[in-house]
Amino acid sequence: MYPCIHKIKGFYALRSIKSSKRKVMKKILIFITLVAMFSGCEETEYPYVLPERYFPAYPESYWVYSNGTAVKVDPGYHKHLYYPDLGSIKQSDYVYVPRINNEYVYKYKITQNSTLFPLKILLAPTSSTAWKVDVWNGKNVMRRIENNNASVTLSSLDGAGAIVFDSVVLVVEYIADSVDLPWLYREAYALDIGLIRREINLSDTAIEPFVEKELIRYYINK
């Protein structure tokens, strides 16, 4: 009799162990499934903000300039948000955007170290009015389109000699209270290429442009 009792107890003990293992495995499978579901949501939940034609900052694109500087877009798109209002807890929605030198590119806008203007609008090809981009010594720093259909000649590009670009957008940056005075900077953006020239005005009373840099080589990873 007693051996039978031990066998029965062993049988139920074995069943209990198997049942416990099944429960543990079931919990593990549920956990793995949930992790996979949330991982999938993380990859597809947020929209992508793709570059525009006058600033084609696609991942791994780059621009090399005559003054020795180079600008390269980091690989991939990066999840980002920002606070559009000073002193507010309101924030933008998360999106995936290109990144250049730890700054994030939103089409024709790029993040900057400014609580008043966290996004700097580099250009607005069809705009007929000026826009604010920052504040300096209590004065508004402005930008405006000088010409949205200009022709610009570069002295050399990829060793091919002088080349002319048409349909170029020229943008000038200036202090708002000095609208009648010369601009501080002028930038030229070419279609499907981006920034091809940047000039600095050397005079406070006249237009004396100095070419700070010109594009000499580039690659757009579109």
C-alpha cells in the first residue's frame, strides 16, 4: 500500500512541476510578444520629415567648401522634439529627422541654441516677407529672400572649372532696425544641391561682399 501512495504522490508532484513550467513558459512567451509589439510600435509610430529640394539633407550626404569646411549629414533619421514656446511646457510631437552636427533638420529649418527661436528658418523660397531667426542685443535678427531665381557662377566644382547655376535662391540676414543698411550675410541655395555660396558683407554702410566659402564638392544621398 505504501509504495502505491508514494507513486501517486510522485505522479502529482511531477504533474505540478510540469504545470508550473508551462505557466512560466507561457508568461515568457507573453512577455516576448509584448516586447516585440512595443518594439514594432517604436519603429513605426512617429512620422518622418524628409528634406526639401533647396536643402537636400538626406542621411550621409555631404558638402565640401573652399574654406576647408565640410558639412556631413549623420546616417539615418533621428527621433526628435523641441519646445516651440519660451517658458512653456508645450512641446512638439516626436518625428524622425536628419541630423547635422547635433542639430536637427526640419525641411528648411534647423535647430539652434536659442530659447526664443529653437528652429531657424534658413530659407523660404516662395516667401515675399521677412522672418525672424534670432535676437541679438535686444534686436531682431531677420532673414528675407533677395532673389528666388538668380544665376550664380562658382569658380570651380569637382575640378570641372567654372559652372553656372540657375534658379538659385538668395537669402540675406540682417538686423531688423537696420533694414535700410546693408545685410550681414548672404547665402545662395541651388536646387537639389543646397548651400553653394556664403558671403559676408565687410562694410556697415555699403555692399562689399566677401566670399566666405564656395562649394567645391558634394554628394546627395537621395
